[in-house]
Amino acid sequence: MKSTNPIVTCEGLRERIGHVPQVNLGHFPTPLEDCTRLSDKLGGPRILIKREDCSGLAFGGNKVRQLTFTIGEAVHLGADTIVHGAASQSNHCRQAAAACARLGLKCYLRLSRDHKSIVQGNLLLDHLSGANVEVVDVPFGDELHEFKEALAEELKASGLKPYVVGGAHSTALAAVGFTWCMTEIYQQQRTMGVDADWIYVSSAGGTQAGLVLGSKALGMKIKPFGIAPLRWDNRIERIQQAGNAAAEILNLDLVMDDDDVRNTDAFVGKGYGMLTPECAEAIRIVAQTEGIFLDPVYSGKAMAGLIDHVRKERLTSDDTVVFLHTGGTPQLFVYNEELCA
């Protein structure tokens, strides 16, 4: 596998990551699988799937790596309670609730009411994990984060020691998590004799930031390409900030610039969590060629983007692509009517 100007060895990068406070939550390394039937179906590049959906905790998913470090920091600081919140079918909140159950921490989830606020999918799992769950009429975003911070103050006044997951620092720790993921991909490629050109992922934040940071630090040829699951005008800046903050945490002498961040929101459709025909097609293609299930909010839209790029010959049979499966499969059951239409 070719390397260009590595800043640190794979072993050295893992050692730096090992110094960041963390808890053991998942099954790592996750598999990297060669998907020959999918590649043949598309008639395009060689495709491998990095199975973050196999990360073990609560049906798996990419947030297990982030929680390894955010909850790791919480435990390091002496917290006994985790406060989190996002969309009503949040993968992150589902995995946070399960992590708290495993570690004996209290968990408070405040979820934004939306078109999928039914007790099914991730929301059902939140309840089963024993979290204190409330669906609130507060928009997902900065307002909800302020709501979480206010709740944390109330919990602190009652004698608890809360830690709020979310905000820029949590996104930076997610980037640390996916720098770690890139060390796995680096080693797996060497073992398999693969030198991929691209890695496609659904992200508008820390997941892509970590992949960029890890690939730069290790001097890898692979170029991360992000398919945003929602429209954020500042998503490029957000990814850069997360990557640069993670570089500081890991004491890496590098800076991410505009040329490092390739990301599009062209496959969002009508909005976050709104199923598109292209996403539904992508879910069916992968399920029917590889027996792997993508989700309708993140990985399905990322695969829709990859398929579009193959059909438009932006990716050809000369390319090798890693697709990072971010998980989220419990959400499939909330979209049963749309997927079966």
C-alpha cells in the first residue's frame, strides 16, 4: 500500500489515541468486507464495506466510536448521568442509552418531535434500555442543545453529576473515534492487499473529519467523500473544525484545509429523515446482492450517492471504493410503509 508523507506510523497514531480517556463499548476492529456481487451489479468500481453496523452495542453503528470517547470523558470526570438528545429516531441516542445501561449510568434523552416520533425503531430501544425519555417540541439543533444544557443544570441541582453529549467538543471526539477507525482500515488494507482510492460515508461532521484526519496523518492514498444526511450551510467548516480540534487532542502537527473536505448535500432529498426513491433503491440493491441492510436516513443516502457517481462514471471499474456503513438499521422498521410501497 502506497503512503505519501505520513506524519505518524499506524502504531504511533493508535498509541496517541490510547491516551485519550475512553470506555470499552464495542466490538473492534469492525470487518472490512469485499462486496463482489454489489460491484458486479453496478458494473463499476471494486467496493468494500467497512461494517460499523457490526460494532456490537445496541445493533451497532458509527456512534459507538464517538461514545467510546464522550462517555469515556464523562466517566473520567466523575459523571453519573448522561444527557443527550437529537431527532426522535436518533441512532446516537439509542446507542447512548445502551452504553449507559452497560456502564450503570443514568441516561436522560430529550428528543425532538418530528414525523417519526412513534415508539418503534430506535425510540422503542431507548425505552427498553431504561433511559428517561421525553419527546419535546424543541427543534433539533442549537435550541435542543440549549434545552439539554438547561436540563443538566436541573439535574446538577438535584445532586446528580451530569455530562451533556453534543456540541463542538463531542464532534471533535467523534473525529478522534474515526481517526481510530482509519487505523483499522489502514491495517485491513495491508492484510487484504488493497489500496483504495475513495471512502464514501454519510456524514456532515466528526465521522468524515476523523477519516480525513486519519488518512492525512498516515499518508494514505484513500480520499474520503462525504454524503451529507441533512443541509447545513456550514458543514464544510464544521468538518474542518472537528478535524483540527481532534488533531490538537492527538498532538498531530497538521491542519485540514478546504481541499481536504469533499462533501455534498445533493442526496438529502426533501430533508433530514425523508426517504428518497434513490435511497430506497440503494437499500434494495445492497440487501439483494450482499444481504447487508442499510438505513433510510444515513447509509442508504450515502450508497445512493455512490451509485449515482458510478452511473455518471465519476467512479469506474479502475477505482476501488470503501463504503463505511454507519449503521442505523433499527430505523428501517419505522419506514416500513415507504419501503414496501
